Amino acid sequence: MLSAVERKIEQFIADLNDKEVVALYAKLPSGKRLRAKLILKIAGSSLAVVKTAAIVEMIHAASLLHDDVIDDAYTRRSKPSLNALYGNKTAIMLGDILYSKGFLELNNISPDVAKIVSNAVVQLSLGELKDVSLSKAFNLDKEIYLEMIYQKTASLMEASAGVAAILAGKDKDAYMIYGRNLGIAFQMIDDILDITMDAKTLGKPALHDFEEGKTTLPYIYLYEALDREDALKLKSLHGKRLSNDEALWIKAQMQKHHSIEKAFDEAKILAEEAIRLMQERGEDALRDIALAMIEREF
Ligand code: FPP
Ligand code: MG
């Protein structure tokens, strides 16, 4: 019933009575709609559920519009980003419009749902700020990285699963743990793909995170495994445009020290807990979403 969510978003946007906004929204690729999928799989497709899924996807789309401005990203899902097409000002304002219309509609669901989603957006924003601040230095603290990705990515998935459980009268806590674990594992894998996939498949330049100053889990593990000289070399490459040779050196070192496997194993542990929680409840579709995330090669 994802199409019902798409139609609801279109309706919310049509309510705004602004042709420019309708045209700009049409330029956004819709993406995987993972958060909406979670909500529908947990709570079915009543009107309140479809509206909640639409609101969460509008907030998520808003956060990506802002994130692409913050990250100077010119592609999103293999297409030019909105900031690349129309500039930062337009991208920021479309983000603000989607975000505030989402919040307006959130008032019509329930105070509990509104509270959980609003809290997640606070976390999302704190996480994004942390991501920006961390990329100014060579962060080697794994706990700080984990907290940042929880806030930046997992908080909205955790909230999506939680509000869906509330709407469905299910056990909120278990579903929130599921969403949280799935979200953290998802971001860890997204960070791994930035290293392992080529630019064409990725739809954005490879090793972009490191060039942007982001030391994700595989870099933290690699640094820990390198001898002093190579560790210093890795540090010297942080936050700068990499030559082909430098990029190949990083990838070869990661292969040698199994940094990708180590990072993937962490994502796997979290996904496995999510799988177990859903298996116990007979939630096969939700279990399979977590399974699909880890059943892949890097
Ligand atoms: C993508 O991270 C970014 C996020 C998941 C969160 C962005 C959050 C904000 C900009 C703050 C909230 C703002 C509003 C309007 C709700 P990434 O850059 O690691 O991933 P990417 O590869 O998809 O760009
Ligand atoms: Mg980004």
C-alpha cells in the first residue's frame, strides 16, 4: 500500500496551493520509502497509518534536502540533487515546506505519536550537527560515531516503528528496538558502501565520506590496525581530495586488515537482534527487511 502513502504526500502538497512546490516536489526521487514500509508492515493501512507514514517520509525528504546542501552533494540516488538543479536556497526552502507541513499534519494524529516523531526530529538535527562537527577532525572514537549515527539515521526509524506499534496497539518497546537496530545497521552499511562500491553504482563519488572528513567505522578500525607510519599516512589523507593512488592505497589497506568485515560484523549483530525480535512475534515481513539488509556481498 505504498502507493496510498505516495498519494497522501501528493495530497498534502496539493493542499499548499503552490504550483512551484508541486513542480519542485516532482523533481525529487521517491527513494526506497523504508520508513513508510516499516510503518505499514507494523500497523496496516488505516487512514491514520497512511497519514503518519506520509508525514514521516516528508520529514525524511526534508532532512535529505538539507543534508545535500550541508554535504555539498550534487547527486542523490544517481540523479542531480535539488540543490544542484536549483541552488541551495530553493533546496532549503523546499525542505522547510515539507518539514513544516508534515508537522502541521502531525497534530491531527495523536499527542503520543506527535511527541515521538518530534523527539526524533530533534535527535536527527543533533545528529547532523554532530556529523558536521566530527568531520572537522579525525574522529577515532567509535562510541561517538555510534551515537551520531543513532541520532542522525536510526532515531527516525526507531520513532517510525514506535508510532506504528502505538497505532496498531502492539508492544512499542520491542518495535522501537527493532527500528533503532535496523537504523544503526543501515547507516553502518551505507558508510561501508561509500568505500566498497564504485562511483557509478553508488550514484555519488566513492570514498566521498573520507574526503568530506568523515571517519566512519571501517576507517576507525583501519587506523587501529595500522602501524604508526601507515596510521600517520591515513591521517594525512583525511579530509582532502584523494588521488586515484591514494584511494587505492586506502582500499588495499582495508582489505589487508579486514576493516570492512569488522564493520559489517557490527552491523550484522544489530540486525540479528532485530531479526530475532520480529521472528519471536511472527512478523515475517519485518524480519525479512532486516535479513535483506545483511544478506549481501561487499
Ligand atoms: C544523511 O546522512 C542525513 C540524515 C539521515 C539526516 C539529516 C538531518 C538533518 C539535515 C537535520 C534535520 C532537518 C530537517 C529539516 C528535518 P549522510 O550524509 O550520511 O547520508 P547520504 O549518503 O544519504 O547523504
Ligand atoms: Mg549526505
